[in-house]
Amino acid sequence: MVSIPVRIANNLKQTTDKMYRIISDFDISITHEIEKLIDVVRHKTVHRGEIGEGREGLITFHLLNELIREIILRMVDYKGERKSQILLRGKSTTHNRVDGSAIK
């Protein structure tokens, strides 16, 4: 096993922690797909431009796209319906604002 220098390991942890905090701040459920996106795919995507191959790559692309859009929509308190293939699959599109009040 290759050891990672402490400085690099700390930077990875800080980056993933920031991503989890952003997602949590906007009351987005942390699913298995999001955990994989943050913990595994993020590094490959940022440093090598890889998002996976075939179906896995397509799912990763859609999840990342939907996650970015959903964070922005929640930042601006967008109240309309959302279309989602992965992130909001099977969930109501009524969301809470950062202050906790419902978006209807």
C-alpha cells in the first residue's frame, strides 16, 4: 500500500469535509451515490478528468450536474418543480430553505 503524505491526506479530508458541509447546509440527503461521488469520484474527476466509463460515467455526470443545480436553486430559494433522474428520484420537490422554512 502506498502511503499518502500527511499534508496531502489533510487536504483531501478538508476538501471532502467542505463538500459534505455544503450539501448538508442545503438539506440535501447524503445518499450512497453522493458519498461515492465525494469520496471516490471527486479526486479522479478533478485531477484526471475521469468520471467513470459507460453507465457509471453517465450516472456520475448526471448526479454531479443535478447536485450543482440543486445547490444553486436552493441558494436562490427557487420554488418551482425540479426534474431529476438521480438526486431527487422518488422525492417531493418541496424543499426547505437554509433558514429551515419550507419552499412550496
